[in-house]
Amino acid sequence: MLNFLIRFAIEFERTYTRFLDLQKAEAQARDSQIEASLERVRSKTMAMHNSEDVTSATETMFDELKKLGIDNLRCGIANIYHNKTFDVFGVTNLSATMPPKKLKPKTNAA
């Protein structure tokens, strides 16, 4: 009976060690996926030559977030100014991509 318990303890230790190794491997695989996605977005942004290229970079960012399992409705890049106006450089959602445009805040007519 004692030999059985010793053998069981040894096998349990091996199994648990294998489980921890698998968890570590899964975490490393996830980190690799994130790094690869970041590199694809980074390379797309580094290849931009003018403001019209922002749209394709935004699409790439949206696609990479979706591949990583991050569900969102919209990705975009905007520049917001102190006078509450802002430039939208690229917005991507599930169905379409909007071209860059400048938006101004609504004013309340008194």
C-alpha cells in the first residue's frame, strides 16, 4: 500500500508539472500572437506616406484586434483640439470604412 501511495504521488507530481508547462506554453503562444499583431499594425503605420494611408492602417488595427478576440464596434484615429473641433483620420467598423474628414462641434443657438 505504501509503494502504491508513493507511486501515485510521483505520477501526480509529473502530471501537475506537465499541466504547468502547458499553461506556460499557452501564455507564450498568446504573447506571440499579440506581438505578431502589433508588428503587422506597426509595419502598416510605418509604410504610411500621407494622411490617406491612415484609413488602411486603421483597418489593419481593427482586423488585428478582431483576430485577438477583442470585439469592438469601431476603431479610429482622431485629433481633438482645445476649441473642441477634431479631425477624424480614419474610422473602421464592421461594415464600412469612412474617409478622413474634419468635424466641428454643434453650437446651441440661443
